[in-house]
Amino acid sequence: MFDWLKKKIQPAAPQTEPAPEVLGLRLGGGIELDALRLSLLESQVTFEGAASTQIIQAVGRVILDESHQLLRFYTDDDGFVQVLLSGGTTDDCVTEVKLWYFYRTTPVDGSKAWNTLLETELVKPEWDLDGQTFTRAWDNTKPVAMTETTWLQNGSRSDTDQFVMLYERALDNDDAEILMVAGEEKITGNQAEHSLVLATGIDLGPTDLRFVS
């Protein structure tokens, strides 16, 4: 009897925070992209063969400040949909949606190479990639520091520190391709793992994306 009573009066175990959701996008759900727009842009952009239907396998969140955050929905197509929220976390707070595809991830070995990357290599006037020149999109002289919390389908959660700079180049019909250059630091055990991540992306309009499950 007393064991039962003790269990009843013990505080409830803290609930694990679920992965964020918005616009119907959720961990394990599906998304459908406008196949016509993707086909029209394919000859102009860096990424190739984007699948029109994708499954979300992980969700990331970056708190930018008190009013703004990024949600990233990582899919089985080696890319992610990024949603910028302003002033809240509901659908009507969405101010921007982008589709990104990873181009290359390169390990950065040693603290000297990592510090050089952050201090002198991430931010420059232009970045050449795959025969195309991207111009710096932000005015800052140092990369923007942010921390992403990522939820996986197996229930695990992890944090990654990122140091980011954006570049861009013009496409036809007032479109633009964006290049994200990010130095990433992830602590595993007591060891820091560093990498340089390149991803290219485009803006998505309201009719370019919908959830399907």
C-alpha cells in the first residue's frame, strides 16, 4: 500500500519535447513539390534530379532570437525544406520557405584548420561553385553563429553548432539560387567533430509545396 502511495505522489517524469511542426510538415510525414517548377529550374540550378515526393526523416530547429526561428525538415532526398518563422510558431507566422540540397560535406581536421576556416575562409566577397559565381548575400564580415537542435525518427535529439554565410546568384524570371556555406561543430563524447557543409537552394512559393501525409 505504501509503495503504491509513494508512486502516486512522486512528481511526473518530464515529457520529452516533440519535434516541431508547421504547414503540415512533421517528422515521418511526406511532402510534395511542384514537379513543373522543379523541371523548369533544373537546367539553371546546381542540384539535379529533385524528387517531387519526399519523406521527412529528421527535423531541426534554430532559435535566431526572441522572435525568429528556423525549422528544417530533412528528407530522404538528401535535402531539406527550411521554414522561417517570425513572431510565433503557427502557420500564419511563416515568412519564408526554401528548398535546400546538400552539395558536399568535407571533414575539417585539427583546431588550426577549423580556426582558419572560421576566421578567413567562410566569408569572402564571392564563392565559386561548380563553374558558377555566387556573391555574398549578407553584409557581415564574420559567419553567423547558430545552434541547431535536431530530432530523429528513432526519438534521439542532438545539438550542432553552425557558423553560416549565405551567397546568391541570379536565375531567370527573377529567381535566385542561394549557396549556404557552413562550418559545423558537433560534440560526440568529449571529442569535437568539425566539417564544412555546402548546400544550394531556392525559394518556394505557397503553391510549390504541400504535405501529403
